[in-house]
Amino acid sequence: MEKKRYDAVVIGAGVTGSAIARELSRYQAEICVLEKGEDVCTGTSKANSAIVHGGFDAKTGSLKAKMNVLGNRMMTQVAEELDVPFRRNGAFVLCFDENDMPALKELYERGVTNGVENLKILTGDEAREMEPALSDTVVAALFCPSSGIVCPFELTLGFAENAEKNGVEFKFECGVQNIRRENDLYILETEQGEIETRAVINAAGVHADEIHDMLLPHAFTITPRRGEYCLCDKNAGNLVDKTIFQLPTKLGKGILVTPTVHGNLLLGPTAENIEDREDTATTQSGLAFVLEKAGMSVKNVPSRQIITSFSGLRACADRGDFILEESAPNFFEAAGIESPGLTSAPAIGVYMAEMAAKALGLTKKESFTPVRHGVVHLNSLSVEERAEKIRENPLYGSIVCRCETISEGEIVDAIRRPLGAKTLDGVKRRTRAGMGRCQAGFCSPRVMDILARELNLPLTAIRKNEKGSEIVFGKTK
């Protein structure tokens, strides 16, 4: 049987790879996305600050600055098309010492040069008038009204599901093991056999340099930078309305305090360079550091309201900027996508897709559909709308996750929809079942039952996420 040949293969189904895939799906082409994980959004994209950055921090003239500002401007339309929660809540960058005012003014001037609109430097009192919880030690703040917050899971899923709707094929648990060039084609040796393609787009996150090195001489190094976070209950979600930053350092934008689009409060992250590209452990010292530094920004950090902690890995390239280029004929890199990568994803998607389409001679198709509808969430509906939904499908009347008010109907939708959930974490990212106060303590057994029923699998085959994460192993009696 002849192998299927693709025009382009995207390696990585994080937010960057999924955004590129969606933009490529606008063209007449056979596109495939390869992901070593079991689902969309299993790497860096699932564990970050969920911030839509304004664009004042990135070095002027850099790809980070360009993609950040463009991505920020695109986010309103993208979120509307993909049915993704997004809010422009604005951001503060805090200054605690008059001696640091030149650095704050430099950040303002850089933002203006980068094209960020409506920036303003406020006095400490002006900032506290807008955000009463700010520390009394704040002497000034940079205010960026165009900054925002978004759901990183739903943004990534939105890109991916819309790409799939427009003809892109996704292969999961299909890690790339080697790449070679033969007769103007790239042969990708994967966990599921060989795949032929005219072009490769490397969006492999913390593994992007390893993918590059399979084919080409070493040109850049990716260092995983671990960031630890604390997530607080929704009872603490109104402590601040805006995203609160501190003056940035060489390691990043410091510890932030921010609401989330779902009503929680998020604190973090730390910034620690590590060697293990899969190490997402949290540490006592890291979380203590988060709480200490968050306490510099706001009064009465609600440490007793913390419901979980987690960490994520940022893909830091030794070049200090995004790597968006054609490294070999029809071999494209979207590497080193650290912060502000989530914000930049829509712009990177367009940039990389246009680069690849031009090289391959692709033409736009008339049938592209930009709209994707997400899982309908009961807790976002009016009483009348809920009643109608339950009349249409009684499964929406059965609440499975009490903390987040998630129904069986929502979970079934998450499993049955395009690129549907196959694991507990897959359901969690699509519906928020298990993200509430009890952190899946009550709803996991019921979600497992639903997964087993819908996927026609025994309970012993139901996993938390990747292979080897099965929850139960057999009956006790």
C-alpha cells in the first residue's frame, strides 16, 4: 500500500503548532500534525500564565516584539471565531523604589516604540485607586490597558479543532524519531511508521532543537525553564482585576498576580533553568518564593485559598528571540517560543503558514471555515437556557463535577467532538471537570465511567494522561 504523502507536516500540537496548522488549513494542501503526547496541549501550552501580553517588554525590533503586538491585536477576533474565553483586563508593572523609575520609564518608551497603545505611568496612589489590594510600597506603575487574560487550553483546542474541521489530520502518540531527506521529500520516522512530506514545520517546544538536530547541524539550544505556580480558589478571584507584574529581570517578567478568565487567582511563576525536558515537579522552596514575591505586590495574599500548585516548562533558546525561519529547503522552524508565545501564537501562525505556502506554491481555498464552537458550559447559561438544554438532552441535567458545575452532557460532548478527549486530563482541559476546589476528588470516578462507556474501553484502560498513567488495575473482589 502506497504511503500517504503530505504537503506539510507540523511537529507539535501546542498552541504554536496548532495555530500554524489552522492557518495552513486555509490553503489547498494535505496537512498533518504530529504530536508525541496523547492529546492537543500536553506540553508548555497547558501550564503557563494565560496572559495576553501588551508588548512593552520585548526588545524593540525583535521577533518577540513584532509577534507579541500583532498577536495581541488579533486576539479579540481569534477568540470570537474560536469561541474562546478572553478578556482585556489590563496590566500593571509595579515599581517599588524611586531609584527604579528610570527602568519603568524605559519600559514605557519601549512599549511606545513597539506600537503598544495607551500606555501610561501612574503614581502609586493612582494605581491603588484602581487596584486597592496593591501594596503600600508601590511608588509607581506602568498601566497597559490592552493586556488581557485567556484560557490557554481552549485557545489551543480552538486552533486545533478548527484546523481539523478544515481538513488537517492529527496523529497523537506519534513522536518523531528521525528525519531524512530523499528526492525532494522529507521522510519522518515516527512511532507510527514513516511519513513522507514536502515540508516540515518544527514547533516542538522544548524539544525543537532535538528535532532540528535530526536533520541539520546544531544551530541553537533550547533550555527548559521551569516555572512554578499557585492557583487559588474562586473565592480569591476578585483580589485584583488587572494582571499585576513586577519590573522584569533577565529571567523573565517576575512573579505575577492575576485573575483568570474562569474566576480564579493565579500566582507565579518562578524561573529555574533545568536539564530534564519533562520535569514539571513543584518544590516547597519554589512555591514559598512565589508567595513571598506575590506578597510584595499585593496585600493579604490568600495563601489559605490555594487549591493546587503546578509547574510548566518554557522553551528558552540561546539566541534570546523567537526562531522563525527556513533552515533548509522547505524545513521551517518555529522554535524558542517562550513568553510571550501564547500571545504571539495567532501572529506566528500566519507568519509561518505564509512562509511555507509561498515556498510550496500553495493557493488559498474558498471553503475555509474560521468558526469553531466550543463545549457549551452550563454555568455560563441563563436559567432558561439551561432548562432548554436539559430538555434537548437530559444528560445536561446530571451534574458530575460539583465544584465547577459540569454536567454529563458537557463531558460527553468533550469526548465525542472532533479531536475529542480520551483521558481524564483531556476531559479536564475541555470542560474544567476536576479543576475546582476538590481537584477531582469527587468527580474522577464518574468521569472515568463516562470515558469507559463512550470509548468502549474497560476501566483499566482509562488513563490520567500519557501511557502508563492508568488509574485502576483490576477488581479487588
